[in-house]
Amino acid sequence: MSPTGAVRGPAEGRAGWGVVDAPASLTAFGAAPTRATVRVVVQGAGRRATRALAGLGACWGLALVSVFIPVAHFVLVPTFAVAGVVLAGLRLREDRRLVRVSGTCPRCGVQQEFEAGGRFRGERALDCPRCHQHLRLIAEPAPGGRSPALQADRGPE
Ligand SMILES: [Zn+2]
């Protein structure tokens, strides 16, 4: 058996991924908007395909193991098989992944980091961990154009 080895490090460029910091604002009902910074991972097609295949492989691996569990395999095998496809589909579409939000809560005024994750399309609902207020995160458009966090890398899709 020849070890295939792990794929090491991101390949920079079109098929790889890059990290973008972009200005954004946080708004809350009845409060003045505050400034925030979002960090977005822009994932090229290659990076997305790798993540999708990894998710698919993990789920199908679990499905394979579940074959040997009596009775439960009637449920587990199809569940993991379908979950793998769903997860892969989600990851294939994650062209812009929100990894970090830092800013000042417009309600309680505390400068902090907010929980983030998943696909980012320029707007996102957030909860302030301090005052538990519902906040809205909006990426700010760059002067004369779209937000840097939203600029597409011109792939067909
Ligand atoms: Zn707050």
C-alpha cells in the first residue's frame, strides 16, 4: 500500500482560496449602526471540491462501517449515504465562508468577536453574546463597486 498522504497547504490562486478582510456594519433595531470587520474565506472551485469530497468520503465511510451494525444498518446506511451527498452539495456552494466577525455591538457598545460560520452572501443575522440582541451584519460596498467580500472570482456558476 502506498500512502497517498494528506494534501498539504492551500494551493494559492484560482483553484485555491484566499482570506479577505472587509468592512461591514452592524445594525440593531432602534440603534445607530456601528462598524465591524468581517473575515471571509473565498474558496475557489478546487478548494470547494476538495472540501465536498472530504465530507462525502467521511459520511460514506461511516455508512460503510454501519453496514456491520445489525438492525441499525437499515437506518444508518441510507442516512449517512444521503447526508454525504447533502453535505457535499452544501460545501460545493460555499464560495464565500464567513470565518470571523469583530465589531462593536450597537446595543450594548461592547467591542467583541461574534460567532461566525457558513456561507456569507453580504448579510447575516447575528446574536450579541453580551446583550443577546438580534443584530444584522451587512457588508459595506466598496466605493464605486461591490464589497470586497462579495467580489466574485469570475467563475462560471
Ligand atoms: Zn450587545
